[in-house]
Amino acid sequence: MKKILPALLCLLAPALASAAALDQLKHFLEQTKTARASFSQQVITKTGRPGQQASGSMSFLRPGKFRWEYTKPYNQLIVGDGSKLWSYDKDLEQVVIKPMGDTLGATPAALLAGSNDLQKNFTLREDGTANGLEWLEATPRTSEAGFERVRIGLKDNLPQAMEVRDNFGQTTMLSFTGFERNPPLPADQFRFTPPPGVDVVGE
């Protein structure tokens, strides 16, 4: 019995630890109306080689409004105002507009900025402990989502990292810093007016 008990505890420990991931995400969604953070992004190719790196800031107003701004190595702004999705490339002087409709529900953004009804659009499961974070995996229920799965690493009831694997085998890794929960955010942060002279596509 003395040999079995430690072995049993070793088997149970990862399950008990990782069980906190879903609880932390649930707590985050229930207690968070607004949020903002800085992020760094690393793309890993299908062959496992590191690709492009980028960084910037993000904020959101739940449900459905968010602002994702890249500042390095290029300037690009993505704004979801609840009805439309605006993608502004400053270097190309172009804005692409798409209707949000129900598309937010099955995107990685929905895991943070969407509604609380995640299980409607995702299959969620615990995914263990790594690098000091509790991880969960979210798999979209629709084949039209554009990605295979998302992993979220949480600590202290806050998202610290995300990994998005697309349908081409490429993985985008995100790391968040300075995550603030429920900061006051101006409403115009989630609206976008195209600058004069830029090309507008989609409207």
C-alpha cells in the first residue's frame, strides 16, 4: 500500500491541478466586463520553425467589442464594435470591413471578449499544467472556424498566454503582460472611423 499510494497521488496530481483551468476561465468571464493588456506574439510554422514576431496592446468590452493593435514590426489595428469588424493597415492605407454577425462566437477572440456561453461554440477540456500556468483546450464545434484549436494558460484567474493552431498547421503563440481587469475604458475605443484618403474594402 505504501508503494501504491504515492503512485496514485502522482496520477491524480496533474488532474487535480489542471482542473483549476476551467474554474479560472469561468471566474474570469463572470467577473470581467472590461480588460486590457500588452501582448507579444510568435508564429511557429508547420515545420516547427519560429516565424514572425509582433507585439502591441489589446482591450475589450464584453460581450463582443474589442481592440487589437499591433505596433511592432508593423502598425495594424483591428476593432470589433459589436456589429462590424474593422481591419486597418496603416502602411497599406487600407481598411477592410466585415460584418461580425455570429462569426465572433467561434473565433479565439470569443474566448476572452465573447459571451459566457462558450460551450455552445467550443468543446472545452483541461490540458494540464506547464510553465506555471493551468491550461485548457478549446476546440470549435464548427468546421468553418478557420482554426483547429486554442489553448489558454491561466494564473490567478487571468489569461496569461494563448496558443492558436490554424487549419494549416501553423501555431500563433501569445503572451500577455500587465493584464488589467475591469479598467475604465472610453466607449470610442471600440469604434473606428477610416482616416481620410484610405481605401475602404467591404462596404
